[in-house]
Amino acid sequence: MEQFFLLGGTSFLITFLIFPVFIKAFKKRNFLDTPGGRKIHTVHTPSMGGLAIYIGFAISLFIWMPFDELKEIKYVISALTIMFIIGFRDDLINLRAFQKLFGQIASTLIIVAVCDIRLVSLYGIFGIYEIPTIFSYILSVFTIIVITNAYNLIDGIDGLAGSIGIISALFFGIWFYLVGADAYAFLSFSLLGGLLAFLQFNWAPSKVFMGDTGSLMIGFFLSIVSIKFIDLNYNLQAAHPFRFDAFVGPAIGVLIVPLYDTLRVFIKRMLRGKSPMHPDRTHLHHILLRLGCNHAQATGILVTVNVIFVLLTLVLKSFSDAIVLPALIVTALTLGTITELIFKSMIDKRKEELKERNRTYRKEAKVVSITKSVG
């Protein structure tokens, strides 16, 4: 375990030390995220913070990771590097949507076809286990793309994406260590250290954003370890002390905030007759800000919710997906509905206040007009 602390600590230290240098360089080169449009921040802020995270992550791996285990995941690191480059290129000069998707699919195929990290079963969902190989590939590619972009979409306020990444990396890192999957534990703890350092500069008021450089790479990483967790957990012996009897549910519970928020937003957009990819300000963090929360409070609420779901999956460790999945769905829908009702109530109240203000203004204007007429 000491090796994992050394690796995470090295990643943290390298990332923490180079961030001030990068922030200064980004400002000098005008690599800044400009306020306006859907963006919430009000000052020009350096982006591409994912560059420092990647450097700390990669260097710590090459310093501390045993060579045999490094060989085991060399293609995973290659795919992560490609995704990092896609995000970096998009932050420098915007890529078209189809170009970005093409790059994501290429990276995903390395994971699915070369590394053979894929969903080989439905793991008992709907009573289905074995699935055709071609469907396994399609389902795995779809899952990776969804998780990658869902994480990318929550990178909208200070501290949120970094905090969710820390919770996820910590959960998967500890679990991989406990079941003996050391290579993936190394990956998780290395990223954890980089994210902890990033959060020192991204907590409100933020000095730097991770940008697509970071959010695409980290979302891609989380999709890989989620699938690895599902399949590895499924193949553990039934008596293994760290085996979850639910296979898919725990992974969804850990990533509940980006997954639920993305699904909710896509459904709302389609119901309004818009493309699910149409950008707007209807994400949960937008709603919390409009309810009066600042960035730190909104992030704190969503992180607390995420921790609650992780704890829920741990409490339900001995139950199957037939119990865990409905419990997660009902809990998420309940919390989401409460938030929506509070938001709707606030909007209705503001509309009523505006109507009352307009009525008062018209009455005052009418009185003034009559007074002038009499005079």
C-alpha cells in the first residue's frame, strides 16, 4: 500500500508545483476562457489545466509503477494519451463535433478491441447474461462514449468535475487494490493525486479550469475503470469478501451525478423538440446557482449527493442489481424531482413578484397621469 501512497503523493506534488508555472504561461500566451454565452465565470480564466494533471499522472506512473504492470496497461495509457491530445487540440483550436467524436471512437476501439476491456455480458439485467460478441463491442463503445461525455458536461462550475473525479478515483483505486488488480489501482491513485492538486487551484474562485484537455481524458479514464470494475467484479468468486453481488449498480452509483444529469438534460431537450446536443443552462449545477447557491455551495451539494450514492451502494453490497438499480433510480428521481419542484416554485414566485411590480407601476403611472390632467 505504501507504493500507492508514494505514487499518489508524487502525482500530487508534481501537479501542484507545475500549476503556478502553467497558469502564468497560459495568461502570457492568452490561453484564457472568455466569459459570455453559457459560461458562468465572469473573468478571463486560464484553461487547459488538464495538461498539468496529465503530466503529474504520467510521470508518477513511470517512476513508481513496476515494469511488468506497466506493460499490462501500456495500451490503456496510449488510449488515454490520445484522448488527452484530442481535448488539448480542442482547447487550442475548436474541433468540429464529428471530428471530436471520431477521435473518441478511435481511442475507445483501442480499449475495446486491443485491451479487450469490454462488457461481455448484461450481467443478469433483464435476466440476460451472455450476449453476441458484436453486441458486446457496440455496447462497450457506447458506454465509454456516454461516460466520457457525461463527465465532460459536468465541468461547468468551480470544483465540481475535480471533486467527482476524486470520489470516483478513490473508490475504484481502493477496490482494485483490495481485489489484487494492482495495475488499475496504480492508474487510479496516480490520477487521484493529480486531481487533488488541481482542486487547490480550481476551488472557487477558480484560478484555472481543466478544460476539455482534462475532462475528456478523466471521463475516458472513468469509463475504462467502470467497465473493468463491472467485469472483474462479475468474475470474482462468490465468497470473495470484496465482491459486490450487484455488478452494474455500484459503477452507476459512483458516477451517478454526471450520468443522471446528462440523461435528465437530454430527455428535457428532446421533449422540447430540440437536439439532445443543443447547449443550454439546464444542468443541475445551473439550477443550484439560479436557486441562489454560489459555486462552492452548488459543488458541495452535488458532491454530498454523490457520496450518499456511493455509501448506498456499499450498504447494498450484498444485494443484486434487481434491488440496487431500482434503489439508485428511485433515489435519483426523488432528489431530482425535489430540486425541480423547488426551482419551479422559485420561478413561479419570481413571476408573481414581477407581475405585482408591473401592476403597482401601472397604478402609480395612472395616478400621476390623472394628477397631471387635474393640474
